Amino acid sequence: DAGVIQSPRHEVTEMGQEVTLRCKPISGHNSLFWYRQTMMRGLELLIYFNNNVPIDDSGMPEDRFSAKMPNASFSTLKIQPSEPRDSAVYFCASSFYVWGDQPQHFGDGTRLSIL
Amino acid sequence: TQLLEQSPQFLSIQEGENLTVYCNSSSVFSSLQWYRQEPGEGPVLLVTVVTGGEVKKLKRLTFQFGDARKDSSLHITAAQPGDTGLYLCAGAENYGQNFVFGPGTRLSVLP
């Protein structure tokens, strides 16, 4: 079975540019999560969706960040305009339903570098 | 918002040694999960514990959930270089609310 698929794996762009990260969750999973990981702050939850509806976006750092889930098989995280402090590894994860004892299945992440 | 603390932050040991890492909080968890993350990859679930005092074993790994469901430990027996990675605990309150990850313990097992 295919796992969570993220693209691109690596992104290097200049400050001020728009960045779009993509995620395809595991088929049949109803919940999707976006995380950001840095050495300083660890793994931070940015936003999560349940049945394609955003439930909690309190982790989104600023209005420059936005996320969409137009259908059950696709989600995007967009940063516009990007800044050097946005450099991090961004992970997408999916699960059968939100939280509880359900495991989250993570993609391999997008390593984002903003110059 | 609950916070999870993990200790130690870093651990470097020789192959064959035993080790224990800890996950603590002032909050009560309805469930707690342990993940391992290897370089360049996302975290992968190792185990979920849901009952206070529960002990689960996964080959050389033993996971324990505290009686009060506020803490957990992971013990590795006879560590191997393949155990190297970042070990993350994650917990949820009230069967879903306020799910958070701890900062992790970075383990290095030297051959």
C-alpha cells in the first residue's frame, strides 16, 4: 500500500517567493495533519483536517501560511511570502480519524530552505 | 495546553548496552504513543499505550505507561546501531484533545 506522499522532497527558494507543499494522504484516512519540524522547536502541529474540513489551525504561525484540502486525496500548505525563518522540514500525516489511539502515518517530509 | 518533556535530550551509548528514556507531563493522557524517526524520514509509530500501568513489549523494546497516566518510559535491551534515531512520545487528552509531541530523545548507538 502506498503511504503518505509529499512533494517536493526538497525546495530551495528565495525570500519573498510563494511556496506550495503538497500531500496525498493514505486512501481511506479521514484526518490529515500538517507539521513543521526544526531543531529548536521540535515537531509542531500547524493545522489538521477531518473529512476535508479544517478543524484547528491555531498552530499556523502567521497569515502568510494557508492550507487547503479540496478533496479527500489532496492537501496543500502554502507560504506567501516566504521568509528565511520558515526554513524547516514540513511533514504531512494522515490517520483513520482524529487522535485517540489511532496511529498517524507520516510522509517523508519536504525540506524547505528559504534563502 | 499540555506539555510533554522527554529525557534525556541526547544519549550516546555502545552497542549491547541497555537504556531507558522517559516522557513526562503534568497532565493525564487518555493515550500515549511512541514514534521513532530516522534521518530523512517521517516518524513511524512504535506503540500505543492506553491503560495506566500497561506494559508492552516489541522485541527488545519495553514500553510502560505510568499508573497515573502522566508518564511513560521506553527501555531498550542490548541496543544495536539500528536503534539509532529520534524517539518521540505523543499524547492526547480526553481521547483526542490537545494532542502534542514531545521534543524527543536523540539516540546514537555506536558499533
